[in-house]
Amino acid sequence: FRRVLFRSHLHDEPRKGMPSVDHFGRLPWHMEVFPLQVDNFSACGSEKAPTAAELRKILAIPEEEVKAAFAAIVGESFVSKDWGGEKSDLVSTQVRLDGQPVSTAFAFKGPAKSKPLTVADLGKNGDQISRLFSEPSDFVILQHCHAVTSAVRDHMRAFATRIGQLRPFCIIDGADTIRIFRAYEKVGFSRNTTQN
């Protein structure tokens, strides 16, 4: 009996005329989408791992420049200034998944946190993930200039897989940021970088 109830919640019938709850089929991956699966970033799939020099370089790039670069890559013309009460750093309807536009909220964690990102680094009260998922968007992206800890991914998965509120998310760490910037030749990175 419990099993039947559990399954019925996981597989609620969508309302007539509404798209499937898991529109992009990401539930088997805890709703996670990887950077090269985002149409706007797909060119990064052919980029090699970053060099040590590139990893040092990304740590010196101000968050505002990273934000502007991502806005340019996805084709977002309207970039707002950061302010203390914001839920996200950038919102856009220019992002594409599987060829479909999807409203997206971004959070950028720049060089002020030049270390592996932890939950404690996400907002004054560690509530930035909660605020990010409260945006009226259908896709959430968290970008950081360094590594991202497993606890952060675990928190993202918990919010992304809430019953009745399934929402895909993407984590872009420093290495993936470099691959994306190389592929689209942003903030001084280029495809022919060979430094070590």
C-alpha cells in the first residue's frame, strides 16, 4: 500500500495541456544537467582539461566579468547590477535545452571564494540555493571559479527533485568555466591556449 502511494506521487499525471513534469528527462540524474548538454555551451565538449596557468587565471577574474561573459555567450542583452537582496545574479530566457528555450536563473560565485565551494559559502545564512530555487525560472545554474563540493551538489539535488517542483539544474565549476570561455573565446581565453 505504501509503495503504491509512493509511486503515485513520483508519477503524477500532468494537467491536461501541461508539459510532462520532468520535461527534459533528467530525473534519473537527480535533475542534473551537465554543461555540455546546455545548447548554449555545447561547444565546450571538445575542449581539453584546463592547464594549471588557466586555473590560476580564472581565480583572478572578477565576478562581474564572468557574469558578463556568460550573458554574452547565452545571448542575454539585459544584465542587471548585483544588489544584496537578489535571489539570483542573472535571469535569462535565452538559454536552450534540447533546442527549447528555458527560463534560467544563474548564481555566480567569484574569486572572493577562491577555494572549493561549500554550502556555508552560499549566502550569509547558507540560504543562497534556497533563494535561487525560489526564482520563477525552470532551470537553475550555479557557477564557481574553483571546485564545488559534494555537499553543494547534494543540496542542489534536494531542491531540484522536490515532488511537484522538479526543476533541472547545472553546476559549472572552474574547470568547466574555462572550457566554456575557451570554446567561446571570452575574458582572454582562446581555443589555442597552450600554457602550462
